[in-house]
Amino acid sequence: MHALPLFLALLYGAAAGALLPRPLYRLAVEPDRPWRSACPRGHPIAGWAGRAVCPSCPAGSRAYGPGARPRPWGRPVVTAVVCGALAAATGARPELAVWLLAAPVAVALAEVDRAVRRLPDVLTLPLAAGVAALLGLAALLPGAAGSWTGALLGGAALAGGYFLLFLINPSGMGFGDVKLAVALGCALGWYGWGVLFAGAFLGLLLGSVYGVWLMVSGRGRRGTTMALGPYMIAGAWLGLLLGGAAA
């Protein structure tokens, strides 16, 4: 891959990551509470994307939510690495645009789930619909390295698998994981069943390793609930890197 597209992907990822603090603050609430619409001091928040900074608050206390944490550059760096790796593995193919558009949403979902054990419909449902529709457009363009039919079947298969797990153990898995699986399955299925199985397996493996670490370290015990979304997303990301490189 040429250096310019890779640089642009890194730059895009950093810019998108810098816009995540405000939606993360709005969405990182408990399942029985409405989305936040004001800063901690009660001033209304305008818009959904941007820095978590309130211009109405006194100087020195304007930052709130995720943007107030140390290392505010951490999220742009993570999102840039995610996008840059996808660009390096996929190359200048039509599906890369889909991966880059979906990446910041996936990063936001991972952070919200990690913070409050919740995968908001306002992100999972548009992500699923957007990935499926945009891959349909990508399949019409020259140079596409996947199959739209495979993507749709992959989304149905992965969501069906997680729905079965949800029915078996509803206390250990939320229905948001099932909705997230639609988007991840579509993305992985684009490159075929092998990539779909690899991405799904890696997500479950990462989640299992973290669960074992919680028990070994004494931070959890048998039956402790944990956020599965970040590991599903990480596994899918690794699967896309494998699929893009192989294609």
C-alpha cells in the first residue's frame, strides 16, 4: 500500500477519535437512565460529536466525562492505530471505506460497554444497517475483494450464534451483544466463512482469557458479569486484518 492512503487513514482515525468524548459521555449511562443531555453542572450539551468541554462552565473545570481523564490523546491514538492497521491490511479497495467509517463507532461501543455494560441501540442498529448497505455498494465497485451475499449470510450466522448463547445463558450475555454481532458478522462474512469463524473465535477467546484473568487475580469470581462487546470487536478487527491481508 502507498504511504499516502495509509497516512490519510491514520489522520482520519486520529480526528475521529478526538470527536468521541462527547458521545461517550452522553451514552455511558446505566440501562435504566436516559442519555445525558447536560454537563455535570447542568449546562445543556450542544451536538453529539466533539470534545467533552462545556464553554459555560468556569475556566479550569470545563472538561467533563471521558475528555477530563488523563492522557486525552489516548483515544485518538487508539482509533488511528485501528484505522491505520485496517488500511495497511486492506489496501486501496472499496471495502476499506466501510471499515474506516465503522471503526470509530466500534471504538465508541467498546468504551461504552466497558464502562456501563451496555451496547446502545443508537449505535449498534445504525452500525449493522450501515455496514450491510455500504458493503452492498462496495460490491458494485471494481477491485472489491469480498462478497455481499457472504456478508449478509455472515451477519445472520453470527447474530444467530450469539442469540443461541443468549437463550442458553441470558444472565451472562446481553441482547446488545446479539445486535452487535449483526454488524461484525457482516464485516467478517465479506471475506468468507473462514474469516468469519476466525474473527468470532478470536473474540470469544479474548473474552475468555480476560475472564480467567479476573478470577485468577481475585477481581472476579464464577458468575461475574463482564463486558463482552470490546472482545467481540477486537476479535472482529483481527479477523478483518487477516481477511484483508489474505485477499
